[in-house]
Amino acid sequence: MIKNYLKIAFRNLLRNKLFSVLNILGLVLGMVACILILQYVSFEMNHDSFHQKGERTYRVNADDYQNGKLVDASAMSYLSTGEMMAQDFPEVEDFVAIMPTNEVVISHQNKRFRETKGYFANPSFFNMFSFKLLKGEASQVLSEPGSMVLTKKMAQKYFANENPVGKTLRYNDNSIFKVTGVVESPPGNSHLQFDFILSNQNLRKHFIKKKRNWTWGNFYTYVTLKPKTNPKAIEAQFPQFLKKHLEPDDFPTVRLHLQPLQDIHLNSGLSFEPVATADKQALYLLVIIAVAVLIIAWINYVNLATARATHRAKEVGIRKVVGAYRKQLIFQFLGEAFFINLLACLVTILLVDYVTPLFEHFTGNPIEFNLWQSPGFWATFGGILVVGVLISGLYPAFVLSSFKPATVLKGKMSHSPKGILLRRGLTLFQFTASIVLIGSTLAVFQQLRFMRSQDLGMNIDQTLIVEAPQVTDSTTISRQRTFRQKVQQLASVKNLSSSSSVPGEPFQSNMTGIKVKGQTGEGTYQSLVWADEKYVPTYQLKLVAGNNFSKNSRRSRNKAGLSRDVIINETSAKVLGVAPEKIIGKRLQYGSSDDPHFHTVVGVVKDFHQASLKQATNPMVMFYDPEEFASYYSIKLTTNQIQANVGAIKAIYLDMFPKNIFEYRFMDVAYEAQYKADQRFGEMFTLFSGLAIFVACMGLFGLTSFTLVQRTKELGIRKVLGASGANLMRLLLGDFLKPIALASLVALPILYWGIQQWLQNFAYRMDLNVWLFALPLLLIAIIALCTISFQTLKATQNNPVDALRYE
């Protein structure tokens, strides 16, 4: 019997080619989209899941509070945090403190490269984290000062195929590290990405004082708790722990908390994350799209199967007459649904394996799973097949098996009102989903356009950013002066500024407790930047009060403490509680009584967007310093001759800093890169939304075809009675456009709510206008009209005599 059912299913597949192609293609597209999205989301949601101690490992994050209000939630904490926790809390099994090296120059013989992905770490690093060591023992590779572990890729870069263990590398030309181990590169789903790990025993020599250990907050601290330890119980003791170790002035402003290792990638939003984290809300939206595409494909099957019920009514009647039971018919039609879904699954497997590399390139992330060896993939795939058969097969099976043989064999079968209502409901869902997806896509790109079109409060055009030298010595400052002088003599250079940070990236330093001298209270939290007198004119920042720095600006230390001239922004003046014009000449203070800092405000600049418009403008204090803190040179060019300009500047740079590597970028390109993740999300959203709409249109096309066939005799009669082609077009199009009108009423509130929720992620948001909601309705109406008009027009032009002979 099963063999007979399969044979009938196959014959029906061949006999109804349009029905078969539309169903299989729709299911394949839906399954491919769903599998790709779910694998991508699964990859993002399983970051750091490969660590054996991951479920017991936490990162210690430090929050800064001012006057009881959270002003900064940081992924970093202090050098001594982990060590003191291991001493004070018996529940702590192990700890690791790591500090990023930032950009350094690593050299070996005649090979010299600028490296950006390295960390200083204490010896427990490879005991806590399950990175695969290829050479060396986990407990030994970082135990000695001057030891170093390379990834396999970096080892090949410097030593080719030689065994690197025991060999040495120079670090910024002033330190030597011996390679003690080789490790596989971290997998893509690790929040710690590195090319090398250095022993932090070298650092501890310079930070042995208790006080320095608790003020240097540039470390990521991780602790592994003993089994069955409640992390909340540890957090409850943090206030007393901080009170014991921090200075009295610092204790009220700092709070620590434990973040599970496996939550870092999805539940962060903290400053100073080592790598970009995922947007959980965006992932949920992608999951919704994945499910929507698949449901739309299943709805197509249900609609087309029930619409074709009249064509199979006599078959059902004859089977019942010859003795078929209803459950046998249900099994037959479920078998047909299984056959079509299985065929779609087989095609999907081939396509997913082929398009996965393309999808990885599109997303910019390696999904890193073996399709054939992934239990999760097969479980997901099996679930989709079973659910698909049940959803797409059950209702049509019950509808077809319920026909009464005496009625259908006389040709008197009528359409069930409930069946018609269900098909309309399913079509309503498709249109509703399509409107929401189109509107959401428009909202994503409209917000991106809004952010890119806003006034940044500065000019970043034709600005070349050159990295300051990493390899330094006692002559570096004088050579930096010579470099600036020579570059400024170039005809194509309008301005050159040195600074500790540049736009397009977060401020590198922040400080709590800043207040106007004489004010009481805890003070304010401010971002810090060090710059010379050319910074303001180079970026064309607008002064709203006071003056710019000059070469005579103060940067000195005396008995009263450190003193510099500073420029602040409008937001800084606002949080300090003093108007811009009244704060000029006032002194800002912070620091402890034995190390006071007093700085004189000489100017206030209009707020500018240091980072993307996703972030609010931070209060900022700019310290005058033309040399000591220079990390970047911002060079304003007057011509578009890029290669000639870069070549001339590079020649001067390498002449002045021969042991360094010349690295540059253009500010406008670097600033735009901040929106790369949002742009990619928008493109992914567009791709899969478009796919969902395409699948819905396929279903609409098929449903239109079968509906017109069912109404052939009706159209013929109307034509004989005098109805024109235009009358019939209006009649038919009206029947199809009514669900769109109803779908609009359902979709618009959902769309409005969804956009409002998504925009909460942005500090600066676009205004919602009527076109954002009207355009999706117009587009879906046009798409639907284009889909059904051709068939409808063809049906109205048929000869009524042929139509009346039908059936």
C-alpha cells in the first residue's frame, strides 16, 4: 500500500507541474533561508561554549558610578582584582588577568611586522581557557618572565616551518621574549582573539605597589569558581571587598559584578570589549524572519493543496466507494506532503552545503561548522521536516478525506466556508508578514542614512591618519618634532595634529571625580583626550567660548600637583553645571590629596561625534600635550593626489622612525567603518525579507492560477451577460486586494511597535514619518498586482463559449 501511495504521489507530482514546482521551490527557499539563519544565530549564541570550565568561569566587570548614577559599565577591572579575590574568597578556584598589548612591532632577524592582537596574561591563562596548545604545557608556557606563546599562524609567519619553541622575538625593539609554546588560533566563536600571549610577569615588576595595582584599570579579569558556588553570594560580598582594598575616595564610585563567560558575546554592551559583540535583538529579528519564510512556504502548500481540492474530489470519492477508510486517505495525503517535503529537504541539503561559504563571506563571520558532522544541524533539519509535514499536510489531508463520495461523484461538491476562511486567513498572514518585513527593511536603511547624514560637528574629509611610532627611545620626542615640521612643509599638507585618540573610535581614557575647584560631591565622569594646538583647526571644531590651545599653553607639574590647560565640550560644561562662557578660566580638579591634578579651562568646543551616532556624546576634557601622549597624527590634505601624498609622508616617516612600520588610513573611511555591522545587518535583513516576499508571491501566483480555473464557468457566464474585460478585472483584482487592505490594518501597529523598539538601540534616532508606513503598503500592492494581473488579464480574454464548456 505504501508503495502504491508513493507511486500516486510521484504521478501527481509530474501531472501537476506548476503546483509541484511552486511548492518544492518555495519549500527549498524557505528551508535554505531558515537553516542558514539558524546556523548563523546558533554560532553567535554559542560563543565561548568550547571552554571546559566555561560554565564556572566569570569575567569581573567594573562599573563607575557618580552620585549614585551609572556613568560607565566597563569590561575591564584592576590588575589586582583577581589576585585579591583568590586570597579573600575561598570559592575562587583560579584567576586570570590579561591586558591587551594594543599595537606593537614584533621583529625577528629581517622580519618586522606591526601586530595588533596580543595580550599580557598570567600563567593560569591556558589552564582556565581551553585553547588547543600544540607545543608546550599549559601550566608552564607563561610561568617565566619573558615567555611568549604564538598561534600556529603567527609562528609560520616569523619562523616558516621551523620549530619556534626556544627561539626569540623582539617586542618594540626594546624587550626580548622567548617562544615557549604554540597554540591553535582561537575559534571564531571566542570573544578572545589573539595571535600571541605574553607573560605578564614582566608587567608586575613595574606595578608592585598596592596603590598602583588598584588604579591601573586596563585589565580583563576572569575567575573560575569552585563547583556548586553561587556567584550571587560572591557579588554580595563585593562592597566589603572593595572597601578593604580601594582608596576611600574611590570606593563609593566603583562596583564590581560577575558576568558569565558564555554571556559576554550576547549580553554585554560594555565599554572596552576586546572584540565587537553581537546584537541580541538583531539575532532575534533574524530568527523571526527565518521562521516567517518557512511558515510562508508551508502556507503556500496548504493554500494550493486545498485550492486543488476540486480536482481530486472524484479520486477521493472513488477510493471511498471501493472501500478506503478515512484514516487511509489521511495517511495517503500526509504521505504526499512527506514526499514533497522530503524532496525539498534533499535539494536543500545540496544547496546549503554550496551556499554556506557564500553566506559566511556575506556575513563577514566564519560559521565554522561541518554540515555533515553537526548533530545540531541534523536535529534542526529533522525537526523542520517533521513540523513541515504536519503543518503542510494535516489540514489538506483532513479536508480531502472528508469528502462524501455520493456528493463528489455527482459533481455537486461545494467549497467549505471554513476552508475558504482558513485560506484567506493564511493569505492574510502572508501579506501581513510581507508588509512588516518591507517596512522593517526601510527603517533599517533610513536610520543608517539618518546617522550618515548628520552634522558630525567636525570636518573629517581629506584627513590622513598615521599611527605614531611604537618603537621608541630617548630621541623619539625630538624626532617626532622633526617629523611634524617636515610633513607640514609639504605643499599638499594644510595641517598636522598629534593626539592620543582620533574620531571614529571610542576615547581611550576616562576619569571619574572631575569637578570645578570648590565644588562638593563626587564629581563627574568624563572622557579624556590629549592633543596639541593643531587639533581644533585640523578637525575644524567650533569654539563656543574661550580660545584654542597655543604653543605657550601650560603642561607642567609643580608642588601643587599636575597642571595643564584644557578644552572641554558643551556636554562637559553641562554636567559640571557651569555655562560655557562662565567656565573659562576656572580650574578642574581630580585625584587624591597626595597626587592632585588642577587644570585650567581655556576653551569650550561645540559637541562633536567622536564615535558613531549610536552612542551619545560623552562629556570630554582635552588636555594640552603635543608630544608625550601622541598616538596618532591627523594630517589634513589639500589635494586628492592620494598616492603621491601618502608616498611623500611615508618616506619622511621611515626616515625619522626607521625601526617602525608605516600604517595609515583615511578618516572618512575609518569613520564609516563604524556602521559596517549595521550595514551588514541591513543587507541580511533585506536579503531574507526579499526571499520571504518572493516565496509569498510564488504562492500568490499559484493560488491565483487555481482560483481562476475554479471560476472559469462563472467568468464565462458574466461575459455572456455583458460584463466587459475591465469589469472582470476589477472583480478579480478586488477579491485579491481585499486581503491586502485587511493585512495593512494588522501590520501597521506591529510595524510601528517593532521600529520603536529597535530604535532604542540608538542614541540619535530618525523621526518616523508617514512614508515609512505608506511605502510598504504601496510596494506590497504593486508586487501583488504584478503577480496576479497577467493571469487575471488572460482569464478575462478567454472565449466565453470555451469557458461554458469547462467541466
